[in-house]
Amino acid sequence: MTAPTSVPALVTDPAPLAPPVPDVGPVAVPRLLAGPLRVLARARWPERPGDELPAIAGFVESAFSPLVAETAERCLHARYGPPPAAGAPRTALLLASPSGDTGTADALARATAHGQRVAPLLFFQSNPNAVLGHVAARWQLDGPVLALGPGFDDERDLHERAALLIEDGDAEQVLVVTAVQGPPDHATAVLLAP
Amino acid sequence: MTPTALRNGPPRRAVLVGGIGVRSAFGAGLAALTDGVLAGRPAFAPVERFGTAGHRADRAATGPGSPRLADQLVAVLAEAGAPSDPTEQQPPYRTTEFMLALHGDRRAGPVAAEVADRTGLHPRVYTGACVAASTAVADAAALIATGRRERVVVAAGYLVEPDTFAVFDAGRALARDGAVRPFSLGRQGMLLGDAAVAVVLESAPALQRRGGRALARIAGWARTGDAFHVCRPHPAGTGLARAVHGALARAGAAPEAIGYVNANGAGSKLGDLAEAAALRTVFPAGTPPVSSTKSVHGHALEASALLELAATVGALRAGALPVNAGWQTPDPNCPLDLVLDRPRPAAPGLALTVNAAFGGANTALLVAPA
């Protein structure tokens, strides 16, 4: 269904309604890397027996997003102290997880299999980008947001993807988080830069 | 080697689209998709694949029956000419990189493994929601432009199924009135749609070596983040606008070079507002023609960006710009030059296809005629 032909004239001239142009910041500049990326900071979860995951408001049912957020938090805190990451260069967030958020997927599958109401909050956490948005907003990191699954099997693959983002110019450094929901749950994070 | 003009940075090689395979609600092939989007008739119908009782919405754009995702992906990879040519046994042709965008749950691994077994391609899976496939295209383009790869295959698949339908319905993301109305007042949200798409990206020497013909060129690309919210876009669209500027910088082009925008345009209240703000930032004097083809083929989640890239290539090749279907009433906060009522002739220039996702992830791809 479309509107009558007489109406579109109202929306074809945006100039009178255009707001002041906001500053979108510098754009990408490709570069050549001289060598492998350096590890600026690293973290893992768990760090010790009995290590606990703080809950994140708005994330329910599954430990996956808290696992990613806490591991990223520890790595970024080691480099920048408390959030935001003041003075950080443009930072990409790259999450690699071979099976993703199994806790959320299982909760969703249980609900649909039994004809139960699906918790609306599951919508927001039904893809791995959501927790990266939490990390990005909290630490004010506005580089690319990437989520990867099977096929990125070792650290070298992830370092190559991080290097590609930096060489291509969309990021100056990359926070790489790997997360596996168990049991046992475990995750690592490294902050990589040229 | 065909270097592209860049304002800064090392010289780059042209990234050509050497093949496309598509399965969508409009049927098999790029021609069916192109005909469908240019006809402007939404493919939404009551879902028959599974029960929708108890949900707020009941429609989606699906193909017939309940196809298997791995079967659909193998079919589109063959249609695109993606499986390795046995005559190309010398590096770098032997090691075609394969990126596959899928929903990031337990099903991704088995689907990827089956596709690998049946095609000989070894997938690296991208799961980043609505920008999964366009992020893969950007990565593929970067690999080819820098000479690291001669040929990269990007595929993506999403078939409407009960779990994602239920969770999007629970999140009140689906339009209860059965229509997707991007940038229109009264829009209620998105509707899901089937898609399996494969795109072969190649350097000019790789394409020439196999005697192929380019369908289009990926002239620019960029990926950015909003740093704003778990799931809401930045209301000023700053991250998306930066993605468009980044893609333009890679293409060595100005905004005026863009002759068409295939918008993300999911039909959501906040998402469409943010996108309109981003486009107004990039085009302060007025946008080029804009349409969201999600209004006819639905939102294919992880596969959406590749379906929209295919639709954009199809439109450029047909010389016509698809309509923004479902539109009813002007939204004063979305002052875009929407293509309404009937397709417009395509003006010379670049086509821009943009996508945005949860987490504040944004991508922009610039497509040039071959």
C-alpha cells in the first residue's frame, strides 16, 4: 500500500527542516601495520575459585552477557581505570563465541516449546551485539561492533581480524573478548593496538 | 590491479561483485528479487510454517514450505558460482575465504559444518545481528582491496522460525497491522522475512582469470559504533552518519555522488528517526532518492544486509529505484526524498546501502555500477 501521489511533495524537500549538522567525528583512514599487534591489557573470567559475575540491569535468565561484560570491564579497567575510557583512541569491540548465548537461546526455546509467554527482555539480549552495546556505552567506545561465531577458532584468527579493522582504518585499537557459556563459563579479553 | 582513488592511505584494488545467488520470499535468483522489489508488492502473508496463536503479529515474508537453511545456502552458493573452481588450484585461489552470517545460537555451528561439507568452503561465521552480513562484506572488501585475498565469498541466511518470531513479537518489534511502513507516520514496526544470499567478491585479475563479468563494484564501506545504548540507536544518528562518511572517504567520493539510498528502514519508530537524522546529516541540502526494501521482502535479520545489497545491485542493473512500500503519511521528522508509488529511473552515481543493529553497530556500503 502506498500513499496518494499528491502527498509526497511534503517529504521531498528536507532543507527547511534540517537541523544543525552534528559533528560525527573523524572518519576512517587506512594504514599499514609494521608488525603484530601489542597486547595493552588482558583479563579473564574466572580469575580465581569462587569468582562471581555481577548482574547487569536488563539482562535476565542467562550468564552470557554478564560474562562478556565483566571480562571486558576487567580488561578496560586495567588500562583506563574506572569508566569511561578517557583518552582512548577509537576502539572496536570484537566478541567471539562459538555457540553464543546458550542461556538465552535455551530460555527462549523452553518458552516457545511450552507455549509460554516469552519474557520481553529476552528480545534485547537475543543477539550478542546487545552486551557489546552495554560495554560501548559504559566505556564510551565508538568503534565497530562485531560478533563472531564458529570458524574463528584460535587467537591468531582473532588477532588477524583485529589487525584488519585497524589497517582498514575503522579502529585504532580493538578489544577482543572470547566467551564460552559452559558449564563451566569462561572468557578472556585482550586490548590490542599497533 | 585497479587502484581506487583514496584521499589518504595506501593504494587499494577494486572490489568487484562477481556473482550473486538469492532465495527470498520472491523466489529463486537475483532476477526474482529485483522484479519483486521493483513491483513494490509486499510479500507478507500469514505465517503457515508454524503456529502464531498467542502472538501479537501473524505475518512474515516467507517462501513456500519449511526449507532447510543449509540447503538454501548450498543452493545460493552454487548460483553465485562460489564453490572453488577445480582448475584454480594455485594460491591464492585455492584458499577462497568464506564468511557466513547466521543467527548466533547453537544452530549456527551445525549449519556451517554442513555447508562446509557440501561445498568445500570453510566458513567463518558472523553473528552480529542486522549488520552481520554487511560487516562481513566490509571485511571481505578490505581483504581484497589490500591484496590479502583475491576472492572472498560472503553468504548469509535466515529463515523465519518460531523462536525468533516469538522473541521479536514479545519485544513488540513486529507490526500488528501486517505492513512495514518505513519513515511513515503510523509505522508499527518490522516484519520478518526469509533470505539466503551469497555474494562472490573478487579482484579484477581473479574475475578476468575465470572469464567472469562483474555485476557491480563495492566502492566504499565502513563500520562504526554509537557508544550509546544496548539496543537503541543514537537519536542523532551520529554513528551511522560517520559510517557513510567513512564509506565515501574510501570511495574517494562526495555525498553528491550518491544517487540512491537503500535504507535500513525497518519501520521501527526510533530506528527510522535515527536513520533519517543520519541521512540529513550526510545530505543537509536534501537526500537523494531513498527507499527501504524491507517494506516488501521483510527483515531477514543476520541476512538482511546481504539481501539489501543484492536488491541494490539488482536495482542498479535494472536502472530503476524500488519503492518504499507501505508508506502512508509524512513523518515530519523523516524528511527524506522517498521513492513512493512507483519506481524511479536510476540516475547515474553510487548507491548507498546502510544497516544498523543492536549494540549501536552501523555499516555503510557504496555500490557502483560495473
